[in-house]
Amino acid sequence: MTGEVSINATKKLWEALEAIPGSATVSAEWRSRLGDAFESAWVFFRPNGKLASFHPCTVRDGCGCDHQVIFHGPEDIVAVCRCESGCETFRLDRSDIVLYELDRAVLDAAVAAAFGLVTEGGSKTDLHGTTRLGVYSPYAGFRFPAYLTIQLEPTELEDVVDGLLGRNETPFLLLAPTRDLCLSAAEDRLSRRNSIFVPLSENLAITDIRRFRLLRPLDDVLAEFRSVVLPKADDDDGMVFFPTPPDAIWGNVTIRFKDGLTVFVKAKSASGTFSYTQMGMANKKSANPTLQWKLLQSFAEEGGVMTWKSPHADRKNQKRREVLAKNLQRFFRIESDPIALTENGKGWRVLFSLHSDI
């Protein structure tokens, strides 16, 4: 395949998936339903090892009904009309009656890649036609499950919505081929739990072999969802929301003191300048920098290492270090401890780059 398939052609793929029971039929019917998208979309289908009992009518001006497949011999196969119009019988090759089903693993992987999901093992669920594609993780510390369901009736999709709401305490994304089966009541139930329904027909186009592209930026597709589930600030201590990339580790973090009250912070692609208050290290009573902020500054002055020979060594630093570590974990939302023992066990060292320009 070369070039991108049109949006309208791709839409036929999504519509077909909600029209064929079990997403399995002969290639002739897939070709009829997929139209211009057939050649490009065919990579998402595979033979399932079964033969069809019926075949679509291919007679010009025929009945349009499915004809029954009759074997007169291993290679003598015909399709016989069973409806009242009684249109003519036609011959079939064995390849004509091979059932092709949606290759769910291939489709799921392509959709997950288009949405930038973090994929995980064990995509199957106990809900019919529903798989867990992975996790939407826009920033470190935020992980929202994403599911793809393919159903034939609104009631079936409603059952999936109810099932997922009962199985998830956190908000999630529910993707489906089209919006046609998602009634307003089901979408309202998702919204009340801060979850979102995403129709693929409105958001994806086939762009390459086994690939889709989003029709608009992901942040725009999920704008309403993001506005609800992502915090903007912490009202308790003034800590701002820092957009730490989801795959960042402490080795990707840099903190540089610009003066005694502000630092420049960088974690991979995210960066900014923040005050001690914005990093959640302001004393609630006096609004002055906390002892943890001062300890962080001391670490910076000592090149990121603190020992008993350091000018700011203090027995109380043990507890202060623990609180500082938790504070940094909250700000960056990186779970592991940012401060470790030195190799000789007689001091502490930060696991990120720490500098001072003062």
C-alpha cells in the first residue's frame, strides 16, 4: 500500500466491523463493505481456518441474498439461491468460501500506537468483544486504562460500559469503531465517572501498512478528558503541576538553583522555572522556605552529596531527607527514592543533576 486512504474510505472499515457478526465473513463481502479501503485494510484480516456455509449473491441484478454453499465434490462447489426470487446458481472456488476474520491483535496494536498508549501484556478481558489496548499516560504518575470494544447492538455496548464501570475505580478511555451504538445514556454514565467514549471513525485514518494516524492532535481528541483528570495545581501547599514525561527517571531530572528562592527544573522534554512555593516547599504558617528547601540547596552547594564532613551536616537531616524525598516524588511523580546512600554508606547523594548558580 502506498499513500493515505481517505477518511471516508477508512470510515467504511469501522462501519463494517459493527455490521458483521463475529467480524468474520468471506472476502467478497469484506470487499463489498470496505470499498476503496479494501486493499489497505486487508492487512487487518486473516483466514480463521473455517469455510462459509453461505456466500453473498454475485449475480447481476440478482436477489441480493446470501446463497447456500453446496459441495458436489471437493472442487465442485456452487452457491444456491434459497429465496423466492430463485436467481441463478453460480460456481465457487474453495478460496471463495474461506472465512476471514478481523485480526484483533494487529488492529489493537495499530490503534494503540496511533493513540500513543503504553502497551501491556494480557489484553483480553472477560467482556465480549472488548480488549484492553494499554494505558494512556500523558505524564508521570497518571495512568488511565484504554479499551476497544466491537459490538453489533447498542444494548451490547451498554453492557460493556456497565461492566467497565464496575471493574475500574479510575477514569478510563473506551474506544469503539463508530458512535452509532453509543447511546446518550451510556455516554452520560461514562462522563459521570470522568471517563470518555472515543469513536475511531471520527479520529483515525489508515496511513500506512498496519498503521493509522490521528486526524487531529491527541491532546485535542482528549481535551475534555484531560481537563477533568489532570490537575492544574495543589490547593493545599501551592505546588504546581509539572508535566513530567511518563517514562522519566531521576537520571533525566535536573534542578539548578538560580537564587535562594527559585530553581530551573528539567525532566527530559519538560522544563520551567519554579519558586519554592510552587514546588510545595513553603511553610504554611510563615510562607518562608521549609527546611527541606534549605536542605536541597545545601545538597546543591555540596555537588549533590552530603556527608558528616559537609558544613550543613546535622543529625536532623535524616528526617528532613525523608521529607524532601517525598516532596520531590510528589512534584515529579517519579515513584523511586531520589536520594540514596553513598557507596560507603556514610552519606547521601541525589540521583538527579543538582547545581547552584548562586
